[in-house]
Amino acid sequence: MKKHIHGWQIYLAITFILLGIMISTQIQTQNRLMSDLSLQSTSDLSIMLKNLTDKRWQLSEEIEEAENNLIHSQDDYKDDSELMSRIDSELERLQLINGTIEAVGSGISITVQGNLLSSDLVLLINELWAASAEAVTINDFRVTPTSGIGYIETLDKTYLTCDGNVLHEPITIKAIGNGPILEKSLTMPGGIADNLSLYQIYLHMELQEEMQLEALPTQPQLRYGKIPDKE
Amino acid sequence: MKKSMLPNWVPWLTFLLLLIGLFFVQELKIQSAIVTASADPKTEVLISLITNLEAETAALEDRLASIRQETEALIGQAATGESQLTELQNQLTQAQIQAGITALEGPGITIQLDDNNSGLTSSPADDPNRYIIHYENLLYLVNDLRNAGAEGISINGQRIVVSSEIRCVGNVILVNTTRLAPPFEISAIGDPKALEEALASSTTYQQLSLSGFPVSYKTTGSHSNNISLPAYTGSFSTKNLTSAAHEEAS
């Protein structure tokens, strides 16, 4: 039996097609709006430019140093003691980065007054790394590549933890790096210090000419990860 | 008086046409904003500088990775048969693995996250920020995975190292100063069961899931392939950092 199509059904179908096209365009535009550089403000673009410029300089410096090391290592190929001293120096640099040896340097110490949440502490530490901190401790517990911040609850109180270690108050964070830059990154208007102060949490900062940061008490061992076999 | 009878489909069509009109106005507004922003010569200069710098830093990262590989190969060659040198080389390799400057593979978990596009579509007048993945979501998830013992993590191919920052500038998410766009894939190596449990108790993951964000995860089983993480190709700032042992000696 032949079915009769009404005129309104055609109009409705066209309208639905139009609606589909509009929605899909809208989503595409919205996605573009979120990440396209041309839609970011001039001040945001300037921040990105500055970050990238810093990154380029840092990379150039490390490449220069690594190239020098490589050239000298090639020269020292037959002189074990020279080569060992170069490996030793690179090993020490990585141990400092990994937090497996004690570190000394200038920077900033921050004492937190108020009830900090674990998410606040995660943001605070992240902010310090973003401002090029080179080594960080929380209550003398070194922050390492695998460090996690959490909390444990007792009957009467909740404590923050760093790698499972309880952080008793007051929480003191030490960060080696460019002290004034670290301070500025926390205290800029609308920054983390401003946000925390809304919840009666205050950061007392002090620039330090020299401070010592504890090392991780035990050497970390990987149980699951390994270097892929070379093909 | 005779009551006018409208066919059933008329109110529906009117409603749909109104909806189309709403989308059209919204689209016009956005397009006009795009044109205005693109027309700003200062913005154009900044974008061009950023694009060039991104290409330059990517090339520098490749160069640094290749120098690291050459040095490693050279030390490996020199250390053959030398027990003291071999021992030192092993320590160096361990330190490189911990620092994240070598690729890493092993069992673990892969999390997929994307913006909530369907939520945004059904509520076009709502604040779009409620429907996008924010840098805090990624940061907290990384912290949750670390608490569950993750030994290595990457986000969209960017290896997370000790000094990796996850932040946003405007609406752009940056990891290791590299721009990342959704969908996001977080890969972590560690005990798959512990990592899976961490997601089950992760406030961030559960909130995203309950708010309609398309989030999912997959763990490696005994039969599935391992997860591979790329090496970190960026630099580490150590200008102000000295070993305490050195300081005491001097």
C-alpha cells in the first residue's frame, strides 16, 4: 500500500536537517573558541609568549651543556677517570632533580596559616613548578617525580599527607629557585594567595639566600616500569 | 465564534525554528568576535611569534633528546667490561628512568577525557566553562594516580616529570609549556588494580563522570599490550641548585 507523505513532514525534515547543521557548526565553533590562539586575549598571548621564550632559553642552555659533555666524553673515551667524573656529575644533577640527595640553594620558604585542603596544596606546588622551582619540600618531605598529596582522617582531625607522610601544622613549603619570581607567581593579583585568603588561609613568604632541602630517605625502585627493548 | 484549529505540527515547527534562530544568533555573535579578534594586528604578531617559538622549542627538544641518546650510547660503549664504569652507568640509567628522560613501558591504565559537547549542545545558553575539561581536572587526576603508586605518567604524549606544570592561559591548557587540546589521554604505568581503584575513589573522575563528561578508562590485563610512555624531551632548571655534599666540601 502506498503511503502518502504530507507537506508538513517535508518541512519538518528540512527543519531537522537545518537544526543538525547548526548544532554541528556551533560545536565546531565552540571548540575553536576554547583553544584557538586568535581568540585568546592579548595579555594571555603575552604570557604564553613569555613562557615559551623562557623555555627556549632553558633548552638552549641545556643543549649547550649536553653538547659540551658529549664532545668531551668522546675525547675522554680512553680515559676512564675523566669519563667517570663526567658521568658522576650528570648522575648528581639527576639525583638533585629526583630528590634522592640533599640540595642546597636560594629560594623561598612559605608557611601556611589556615586549613589547607589537599587540592589547595596540589595547586600551590604546581604553581611553584610553573614558576621554575628547582626542588621542593613540604614539611621537609622532598617532592619527587612520583610524589602524591593526599589526606588521612582520624576521629577528630583530617591531616594532609605527602607520599603517605603526615603533614602536621604549620605546613612549611621550601622551594629552591629564583625567590622573587617564585614569590611573585604566588602573590600576583587573582593568584593563589588571593584565592586562598578568601578562605582565611594565608601564605607567609620569606626569601631565603640559602636553605637545605632534605633528600628522599630511601632510593625509589620501579616495580612495573622498564625501558623498552631497543629494536 | 469558530475556534481556529492549528494542526499539531505547527507548534513543533515553531519551536524548532525558534531554536534554529537562537543558534543562528549565537553563531553570528561568535563569528563577529572571531573576526574582531583576528583583525587585531597586535594579536596577529603575537600568534605568529608563539607559533614560531613552538616550532623552535620542538626542534630544540628533538636535538636535546638526540644528544641524550648519543651520550648514553657512548657511555654504554665505554663501560663494556669496566666493572666500576658499568656500575656507574647502571646508576645513571636508574636516575634517568626516575627523572623521566627515558621512554618507559609497563602495565597500567589509560584514561580518556573529553569536553562535554552534548551537554553544551542541550544547554546552549549555559556557561560553556561548565562543559570543558579544566587544567585542575588533569592536575588532580595526575595527583590521584601518583597517590596510587604510578611510576610514570603522560598526558597526550607529554611526559610528566617532577617539575612539570599543568596550567592554563586563557582557555588553553599547557603541559610542559606545550599546548594541549581535548580529547585528553592520560597514561600511567603502575599496578593496574591500584590505579583503577584510585579512579573509583577519585573525586575528580567521579564528578566528571556524573556531570556527563565522556570519561572512560582501560587497564592493561595479562593479555593486553603494555602502556608506552615517551621520554621527557624538555630541560630541567638547576641554576640555583647544588648538592649539599658539594657545598660542605667547598
